[in-house]
Amino acid sequence: MPKYSRTKLLMALSLSTVLTLGVLPGPAMASGQASATQTVTSVAATQNLAPAGSPSVSVSAARKLDRNPNHLDVFVNKNYPLKPAKYKPKTSTVSGTGIKLRPEATKAYNKMVKAAKKSGVRIKLISGYRSYDRQAQLFNQYTRWYGKKYAERISAKPGTSEHQTGLAADVGNNNGACALQSCFENTPVGKWMKKNAHKHGFILRYPKGQESVTGYAYEPWHFRYVGTALAKSYTNSGAKTFEHYHGVASTKKNAPKSGKGTAKTTANLNMRTGVGSSNRVILTIPRGKTVKLTGSKKSGWYQVSYKSKTGWVSGTYLSNVSMPKTSKPKTETKKKPTPQKNTGSTKKTTANLNMRSGAGTNNRVILTIPKGKSVKATGKSKSGWLQVTYKSKTGWVSGTYLTNTSTPKKSKPKTESTPKKKVQTKYTTANLNMRAGNSTNKKIILTIPKGKKVEITGSKKSGWYPVKYKSKKGWVSGTYLR
């Protein structure tokens, strides 16, 4: 990146105030406010936004936010919605995709793809323009699945999305690796975009660690077209977010509330008497509730307290986990000897189990190991996950669904044959859509109420189960079955 003198950089930043961008949901404007542009003056006279180690650059805190949706630099986020709310831009289809963007963004995107291809990187466009109605459909769907608070972290309310401007693009790898996942940042396209996108007029809109400012979880795949002049000015300023760049980086409304020794449930969650789903349910903690962590953790399960009851819950359905300080030494002491105990040991799966490329459900699925199969532990473990080898493949699996094979050989046939003779059933933990296939893109056949028993009719596939309910057959997400 060329070096700018202090004078030239300040001139560039002054010119850039004519440009601006935006992304998410927020309150509607009061009557009487300007509909096209609005001047926002905030914070102190100046703020130092230069990155560590670079020359100090003083960026003006008073900026003019362009609110005209027809402009490339329109600013839109949760607190600055589009006006009109159902704005429809002129768009053109990006060749070979069927996805639409504003003509200016389409032209810039095509040039960027060609530049990346010369470097051996193949960019795939995943999403572009979305109408007000389509955004409403997505937001309502996520709200039904995850609850309103979590939905607002991963999706914009209609009328507040950058995608509605036709200037936002979600990109991915041509081979589909880490699509719309945080691990995308370490893929070839993710790395190339982070380094070169601004040269073609695109900026990363929702950076890591800035959810309290942008209002959205980290999205390394979401880029906003603002034009090359503003993109370079923004990058050179060292601003952490586009909100910082415009002096509107308020964190009062969006700052996550969490304290040491607490966590939040992301679904209706069973508290059990011990570690593992085979233990008795003490009570069900509603989604979105805060629980107190005791500091004890084992095989991906946490001991918690809620409404004077203490028990164990699966860490898969907890967010904002902040362990008590006193628990850290205990956790480290328990983990250190674990690899030695597991080295070369053989374990057995207690359910159809996904082997992933890393420790955590956000990592890519390598293959699904059938229930009752033996796997060899390599000795490595992390946060309740174990690295294992199965059929010449090595990856990570949740330790919750593994058991030691120290039992006599005579017991193995009994364990394997029992499920075959009996009809396997599970219960829904939320109102659950039955679909025509194992994907949210498939048609909804019916909605199964929470707490109902369903019959498992086949093998799990990509986290989904084939089930039968009231003479109807279809697929449901295993996340909401117990």
C-alpha cells in the first residue's frame, strides 16, 4: 500500500466524508428528519484511529452521513435504516451466478474476480441483492429458529440490511470450503479478500471483535462496495469499523452483557444430574436465560446453577461463556494429563457421530462415523473434543458421544443388536419443522410441536434425521431432538 504524507492523507479523509456506507437494523426515523442526508456530530473533537505501529493520524469525529440509498456511500446499519424502507435499487446480474448487484458493484466485482484469478484464487459469489420482503422472510425464519436476540446478531431487520442496497456481497471459495463460517478467514479467498478487497472498492463490514459496535457477529465473508476512493481512505485511516470511521461507534445498545462465571442459553436446554444425555433431567432452562457457572467442566458439559438448582448442561447450547477465575487452574490441571491417557486408546461411538476438521461444531464435517463403531484416539483433546482416526481419516469428534471399550467382547453384540430390534424414538425440544429433505431449503411438510415423540426411520445425515410423525415422513434437524 503506498505511503501517504500527513497532509495528503488528511485531504483524502476530508474528501471521503462525502462518501459513506452501512449495514443493519435500527429504529425508524422520527417524522421531520431529513430523508436524504443527515449530519451526525459526536464524540470528542478528534479521535486517534491509526493502527498500532503506524504514524498517528487524527480523524475528524464530525462526519456527514449520506443517507441517500441511490448513492454508493449510503450509510445504513441498525440505527440508520434505509429511507424509504422498501427501497429497490437498479441491479444487474453477475454473469454465471444468477445473483444481482448494483451495476457499479457488479462491474467492480467482475474486475476483482479476474484479479484474484491471476493470483490463483477463485472467488464464488454466494449472495448479493435482497429485497425488503426477502430480508423480512429470512429474519422471521431465524427468529423462529433461534429467538429474536440471537437472530438480530446474525441477520438484519428488513429495511436495515446492506444487501437491500445492492452493494453488499457475501463471497466464498469456489469449492465451498467454510462457506458463511468464521473459518472462511483462513481460506485462500478469505485471505485474499482481507488483503486486496479495498483496492477494488470493497470493505469488510463486520470485523472480528466489533459486535458491540456493528451489532453483528463476525462475518469475514461480508463485503460492502463503496468505491475505490472511500475504500482506500477507510483502510488507510486505521478505523476499526465503518462506524468508527464516521464517529458513530456507540456501544450502549449493542454491548453484550456477560459477567465472570455466567453464560446464556441459545435453546431450551435440559439441566441433568450428570455429564451426558443419559442422565436424568432436573429441569429445562428456557432459551435466552442467564445461568451461573460453578467452574466445573467435563467432556463439553458445564455445571451450572439456575433457580436454586445445580446440574450439568451441554456447552453446545451456551453462548457468552465466561468461566469464573477460580475455575481456570482446575480446568488446566485436568486437561494436561488427558492426552497421555487417551494416547493409542480405542473408543466406541454411542451415536452417529460427525468427524470434523477441528474442535467445534463450526468446523467442516469430514465424515459421519456410524453408531457403535470403534475409533482410535490420537491423544489430543480440546474443550471436550477428541482427535480420532477412523477408516484412515483423522479428525475431531465430541467426547460426549464416545465411550471406552474396556467392556468384555460378549457385551458388544448385545449393545449393537438392541437398537435394531426396537423402534428408535426421540422428543422435540422446540416447535420443529419437518421438511422434504435434509436442508432448510426443502419444503416444510408440517411443524411438530415441542415435546412430541417422533420415530427415527433411518440414519442421520448432515445433522438431520429422517422421522415419522402422525403418519407423515420427512426430515428434521437433530439440534432440536433429545
